[in-house]
Amino acid sequence: MISLTKPGLLTSVQDLGRYGFQKYGVITSGVMDQLAHRTSNLLVGNEENEATIELTLLGPVIDFEEDKLISICGGNLSPSINGEPVRLWRPILVKEGSQLRFGQCISGCRAYLAIAGGIGVPNVMDSKSTYLRAGLGGFKGRALNVGDKLETKPINDVSARMIDELSKCSGDENFAEADWSVASDLFPSYEKIPSIRVMKGRQYHLFSKESQDTFFSQPFEITPQSDRMGYRLKGPSLSLEEASEMLSEAVNFGTIQVPSDGNPIVLLADRQTTGGYPKIGQIATVDLPLMAQLKPGDLVRFVEVSHEEAQHLYLEREMKIQQLMQGILLKLR
Amino acid sequence: MHPLGDNAVIIEVGEEMNIESQKNVEILCSFFDTQPFDWIIEYIPAFTTVAVFYDPVKIQKKHKSDFLKFPYDYACDALNKILVELQLNETTEPRIVEIPVCYGGELGPDIEHVASYNGITTKEVMDIHSKGDYLVHMIGFAPGFPYIGGMSDKIATPRRTSPRLKIPAGTVGIAGKQTGVYPIETPGGWQLIGRTPIKLFLPNEATPSLLKAGDKIKFTPISNERYKELEEEG
């Protein structure tokens, strides 16, 4: 069991999302950065869809009441165990009685804490993700708070073997980090002004020529009115060639829509299922993890990618994750 | 057919929001409910479209021989075949769902505003609202939230200038020419004219939404006492 001594800014239990219920208006929820979440799970021997804990900007303080195999992936929120810094993107064996803390946010803005076995919360509509607004799923349907105690589920053979390996080198220390980590070509480097690849949206052609050019050339800033539902951006105003009303239709993770005030909104994990604003673009799935790590004040640039290229990049990324899975198993031979 | 990113496609089955488009959406949804393809993750119906979310990796693995085809093209081809086979523009009888509403009072604090805005009495607001012929065009925006068409212009009222922070679940409201029922507590600028004790969002049911696109709605006025009874029955 682990318990929270401090909750952090927004700490919630999430998995890859709730699918199959969007037709009823039930949003998917789920992690913002799927790559970091999946990797953190794989690094402790979990299935990639196990529930992890998503931490935002200011991390929590977590007490370990038992030995646990963990990994932390995503943004660097300066994790430390009993005062000693620990590294991201690798398995760590944490001993009973230790305390995990987070400090300054050095890069990105969200980190994922995976624990071997996965966080033990019930499935609600086939998912463990917290749907904050409807108060369902995750841990009691809400963000984690002081005093919350989380159980983890029984571990599998892979996790058990990792724990064995790490126990050998831990000695009397409070924790033991693996001497290997994920290859750096898999996880993104969180640049100052990232270039995010975007496909033209379904209503792209309705925007004025000037807006079309601006969208793919000027930087936009993430405003403080940004959350898990969507990022509101500030920058050059975008407008349609002529005002027109459209009917609401489905939106997707990474859809960029433009309300009549001209400021684009990027829809993210807690997006509504449908929307009625014109869609100027759609972020390529492979670049969503980069987008999800941006915080208010950060700048972003959009560069055009064809629809086929985006799909090609996606298939390539999935192959790399497969290779990571096999690589981890090889380590344990 | 139009891509919605690298893992979804929007199928357009009509140009305007009308009963024909709605029927076509419904026929397509019933077909997808039979889970015809394992590469389809889920779908989202709207007024004139159905968006299909698919797994490009599954398509690629299944059809290695078609390596020249992108998963998107494969998905479109398969869906196009279906559109040809399905008998769109066929009509079926809609389901009628009765929604009891306690109008006015504490549960509908804006009914007087709606009445005075339209120069009628609150009783007339209730009569006009409960006698309307309503069609659920789609579910979206919030879990189980119906986009309802068919409200009379005689009770149309603009949204409040400053939204309320909390509108309780079950509240029946008017915003412009639309009427709707809130399935969960949310902020909003709608004019609140009443409340229903029945639940539109059923998180523990296999079908978590009381309503579905294509349903007809009948709002039935009930008294405050009846409201409380029904609320206690759950």
C-alpha cells in the first residue's frame, strides 16, 4: 500500500481511457501523455493499459508502506526518495518506509508513476480512468487527496524477476535504480518551442488564406485557461473566410478547433465527445505526448504533415514500443 | 468520408439536420453495434455524421499483403462497401420516451423570465413545452445529454448573460431555440424551467444513457409531490 501525505496540484488515477461509451456522451478521460504512461507500465512489468498515477506540475508526497517496484516517466518533476534524487525512465525498487517526493518542474509538466501490479481501483465502464467532472472511475471518482491510501494488484512473473534483480544490488539502501533505462530515441525531448505535426482539419479550407498561412507559421502560446480538457491558445487571430454555422460532430484527441473569438483550442484527454466549432487541424497521434507536456506560458509551433505520413509515423512508433517490450524481457533472461 | 486524424474517419450521411439524416445515422449505428470489424474501436454519432475510431495497427497486421494501402484507405474501402449494402433512407418507428417534469418553482426558477420574455404566462410556457413534438438528434456534450429538436419558437429565450456555476442533474432548460435536460451537475447559462426526477445518465447500466438518437420525447408535467415520490423511488 502507498499513502499520500501531500496531494500535489492535480494527481489522479488514469489508464489509456474509456472506450466504447463516447456514443453515449461519456468522454474517454485517460492519461494526457500516453507514451510516458505506457512506458512507465512496461518498465515495471505491467500491461501498458494498467492504471498509473498522473502527476501535474507539483507532485505529491507518497509514503511506501511496503516494498514496491516503480517507474516514473514523462516530465521531470525532480523526484527524490528520502532526499536522494532518482532518475526517470527506468525501474526503481522502493523499500518499505521510504518517502517519494517531487520538487521543481524542470521539463514537461506531467509525470506518470507506475507501480508493479498496477493501481488497484475498480473498473468502471471498462476503465480505471478518473472522469473528474462526472465523479466516476479512478479512485472514488476524484483527484487524490491527503491521507488517501492506494492498494496495488498482485504482481506478475516479469515484475517479480525485476524485483529479484534489483534486490541483489540494493543492499541497505532505501531504493535501487536499474542501471539501464529506455533508449532516448523513444521518449521525446521536451524542447522550448516544440514543432508539433498537424494534419489539416475537416474545415481547414473554410479559413481565410491568411489564417491558413498564419496557423502553420506563427507560434502560439498556451494560456492559463488550459487543463486536461483542452489547451486554449493565444496568438494571431484565426478566422473563417465567411462566417458559417456548422453542425456539431465528433472530435478527437488533438483536434484543434477555432471558436468565433479566433483563438484556437486543442482538445485533449478530457475533451467532450462532440463539438460545433470549425476544426482547423488535427495533431498527429505521435506528437500528442509532446503537446500534453506543455504548460501555460509555453510556446508551440504547428507544422503540416500529410495524413498518410502521420499514420506512417504512428505505425513506426508502435513498432518501437513493441521493441521496447521485447528489450525489457531480454534484460531479464 | 473524411479523416479525423490518423485513427478516425467521419462518414457523412446527410447535409442537413433532419429526420432523414437522423435515420441514416441510426441505421449505421445499429450496424456498428453488431461489431462487424475487430479494427473498429468505437463510433460517435452526430446530426449528419458518424465518426468511426479505428486501430491502424490492427488493420496493418491483418492485411500485410495490402502493404501499399494505408490503414485509412483500407478502412474507407471497407466502410464504403458497407454504405452501399446498407439500405439507408429506410424508415422505422421511433421509440417514445416519457420524461416527467416538475415545472417552475424552486426547480425551475427561470420559468417566469421565459414567460415575460415571450409575453405569455408561466402556465402557457409549461403547456407549450410539454406539448412539443421532440426528436433526439444526438447524444453528446455531457454523458447522456440529448440534443433535442422541435421546441416551439413561442418559448425560445436567450441564454442568461452570466452563467450559473452549478445546475443540478435533471434540470430542464431552454437556450435560444433549444431545450435540453442536464444529466449531471454542470455549470451553464440555460434558462431553467423545471426538473425531472428520472436519471438520464446511468453509469452502472450496460447502456449508460437513457436516451438515444432517434428517440421521441414526451415531457409530462408532474406536481411537486409526485416529483418527490419519483425521486425517492430512484
